[in-house]
Amino acid sequence: MGPAIRRWVTISHSEPMRPDVEADLINTFVVRARRERYISFLHTPRRRRDFLDTLYHFADFNPARVFPVKGRQDTAAAIIDELRRRGAGGECYVISVDADVDGTTGTLEDVIADVHTRREGTLVGCLPGRLGYYEGEMKRLILDANAAGRR
């Protein structure tokens, strides 16, 4: 059984979730040509769904900042360890196709344990302007702005 989501702090859905945090995630990890468009989508409830639907098979990450999760690394515990090794803090912010977790925050451990293998179409911000995690339908990625060029 996974961690209880009830420990997460839900952000009010009556206005844009956390526009500053969401814009930071997009500006840090998405290719320049798509950033402005995606940020505008996130700030409009009707268009937010359009952006969220792209998260199942998202293809617009900056390739220099993408590190695939493979083999023995593909466990929640190993991903948490790797994110911590890269500097992740205690709290994460979630953008997700899944309305139950979209716009929520939680501890690194709770968020990754809940998202890993169960919530495809999810982008997790682990350290503003620097570190994230992506759970897609066909792939999992660590996103690291400071490790560009290092594999």
C-alpha cells in the first residue's frame, strides 16, 4: 500500500495553482520555443487541461536536462535517493493529469512513492530552478538543470 495522500497539502483550485512554481518548472526544463505557450496554458483553467493532457507523452523537455530512469534505478526508493543526491529538498510541487494530486505539495518521499508507477502524466518540482521528476506513460525521467552535459 502506498503512502497516504491525506498528508499532502492541497492548494486552492479556485485560482491558478502556484503560477510562480509552475512557470519556474516550465522555464527550467522545457525547450525555449514552447515555454511561453505552456505557461499561458497553465494559467487558464480551460487551457490547463490541454497542457496536462500532453504530460502522458511529453516530448518538449530540454534534452540536455533529461536523465532517464532505468534498470535498478527504477524504484521509488532509488529515485528518491538519486533526487536527494542531486540536492532535492524536503517539499515537492506536483503538476499532474490526475486531479487528485494536481497543484499539491508533499514531502519528497510521499510524492515520489505515490507517483512512481501509478500516476502517469505527472511533473514534480523538487528544487526550484534546478531539479524535477517526470512520470510519463512510457518513461520516467530525472530533470536536472545543473547536470547538463554530465551523464
